[in-house]
Amino acid sequence: MLRFLGRFCAGIANHQICRMSTLSVAEAVNALRPFYFAVHPDFFGQYPREREVNENSLKQLNSYLECMQRPGRKTLQPTKLTFYIRDTSSDPNAPQHHVNTSGFRPVTFTLQNKDLLSVVVTILKSCSLSTDHVQDTQIDKGLPQQTATIPFGRPIRWDKTYYTVTGYRDPEEELDCTVHMEPALGWQRSWGVAHRCSQLHSLTRFIQQNSPDLHNIKGRTLIFADNSGINAAGQIMLGTVDVHHHWAKLLERLPIYCDLHSHLSVLKERTSYLLGDVELIYDEDLQPTVMLEDYYRMLKTFYQNLIVIQPLFHPRSLKGLQIILQNDSSDPSLLQAGQLSIPVTCDPTTLQRFIQAHSQRARTYLRKEEELELKQKTLIRDCIEQFGLKRLYKEPSVSSQQMVKCCQRLLEGHIGELQGMHLCISHFYTVLQDGDLCVPWDWKW
């Protein structure tokens, strides 16, 4: 693991030294992402006139960019383009623009035969979009070439207008909320109170002996688990069989893991872009625990397979869908909860066909699961009130649909003698160490 992290950090340093001062078409397109999101015809479904203007202008723009990179190209004629862009200015002191009744303003600019970097800057400035991610004659590498390794200098920091136009969450705002949070504690499995108290006493002793090293955990989630490390969700796992020395070493390396998690987030965003803004999720309820460095390798392999054909889908066309990566050679499948289960080595063409064939059903499943979860919450509350339960919960392996059926049967059965109990819905009958009563979701009279 340490060798992997060392190679990872060395790769970052080498990339920073070897940055290029010129742009390829792929890099120019990546730098123009805020612009493409602002003018993409898919956002103009109810405005056919503006949609047609943007479609025609995008075709001319793409043709112009490609011609600039052709070997032995001749001087290109100045090209005047007009786009309709959503007006996002909230600054009363900002220059006033003409905005039509549909809420879009026209932007016109002329492309001159210079270099790609100048063209990118001209387009962004003309649309009042930030150029902070375009640094003088350099740019953070975007979508890499097919034969290159994934370059990471630092995560791209988009201007606030990017999040306003696209509707994405601003990670800086989320970070501001996170740093004010107290560290949260969790358990990877349902241990009894005695076991939990023992681990908390152990953590207390560790804190007393290592208090100078604990500043790194502010705002983080600690999980007591079988092994120490950082999982794919970025949570700190403290192995219950490990000695405090292992915990201390883990926290010393935490800044390196934080960098890796940050680069993982950027890689997820780039992969999502190739897949029409589908959401890549990691859910321990639906898949085994995956360590951070292992998940990074999985996602890197998946991404490098995808860039052979890019992008696979129109931007935002798959927004709302969810993909769970599997580190095996299984076939793509659609889970009952609506997630698309995809092996990291899946062929891009196969993946494209599978998603196209199952996207509508996946959306239906996701909506149904959301409705079931809401219904489940209501039924749990009703059961607690009717039977006087202290707590009613389910194991992760029990689906929302199974939990709903179980709660409905409980309410119809008028079962007594549950006052003050902790009831766990599971797949078997048992009594836990702390007195929680486990019953299968399809319990029998």
C-alpha cells in the first residue's frame, strides 16, 4: 500500500514538471466545459429558436477547433458566432446585458486564427465565465490522451458561475460545512454495547496518548472495523484488532490519503462526464468494503477503458442514474434498487448499449425505491407508536420493499408484548447480546 501511495505522489510531481504550454482539442474542450454546459441545446427544449441557434453555432465552433489542429492547415477565415446563454449575473454592479423573455441573453464573438488557448479565453470572457482555470499559457490537463496515464496536478476549481449554470454542488461550500462538524463515530457491524464501550475506552486512551496527532481528523468520520485504513467513502477505519501503533501510523499518513481522495473525486467527475453525468456511487450496503487505494485503481481502470470512445453520451443525458463499479469480470446488470452494476473492465461499446437499453427501467426502479423509502419511514413510525417500541430498524441486507411488507403485516396482526423493545428486522430469529429481538422480514405466526 505504501509503495502504491509513493508511486502515486511521485507521478503527481512528475506531471507538474512536464506540463505543456500548448493545448490539444481535447484539452480545449475540457477548458470550455462551463461554456458547453451554459449553451448546450438540451437546456433549450422549450425554446426552439434559441436551441437551433446554439446547435448551428456549436457545429461551427467544433469544426473551427478541429481545423486549427489539422497538419498543414491554412489560415482560417474569422468566424462570427452567436450563442444564447442563461443569464446568471447576480451582481448589481455588473455590466447590463440584453435578456430576452425566455431568460437567455445572446452573446456574439468572432474567432480569429490564433492559438487554441487564445480562442478558449476569448469564448469564456465573451460569455462572462471565469478563466481562472486557464493559467496564462498553461492549463491543468483535462481529459487525457488515450495512450497517456491520468494526469493530476490539482483538482480543477471552477468559478461559482459553473455551479450556478450546471446545478452541481460546490465542493468548497460542502467543505465549509464539513470543517465545522464534530468527528462522527460509527461501527462497521452491529456490535453489542459492551463491545462498543470497550472500543470507546480504547479510543479514549489513544487520544490521551496521541493528542498532537489528532488535528487531522477534524470533520472526519471514524469507523470501528475489522481492519485499519481509509475506505472508498473517505472514512477512517480503526481496526479493533490493531494496536494503537497502527492507528497512529494511519493518522500520520492521513494527509496523503486526503490527497488521494481529492484526486479520486476529480477522476469520478471526469468519468461521470463521459457517461452523461451519471453518478458513480460507493455503497457498503450493496457491495463489500473497498479501501480507498483499491477503489482508485478500479476507477482508473474503468476510466482508461472509456476514453477510447469519448464522450459516450450527451452531457447530462444520464443525470440521475447511478453506477456501482464491480471489481470482477461479471456482466453488467441492473440492481433491484435501480443502480447499474458495471464491471471495471466492461467494454465501452457493450457498456453504451447496456445503458441505453436499461436507462429507462433504471429510472423507474430508482423512483420506486425512493417511494418505498418514504413509505418505510412512515410505517416504522406507525409501528413504534402502535406497539410502544423503543426502536425499530432493519439490517442492510433487508430491502426497503421487504421492510415495507414486514411493517404492514405487523400493523395488521395486532401483535402485543412489544412495549419498550428494540426490534430488528433480519432474515432469521435471534436475540442479540444487548437484548434486541431479531425476526425475519417474512416472519411466520
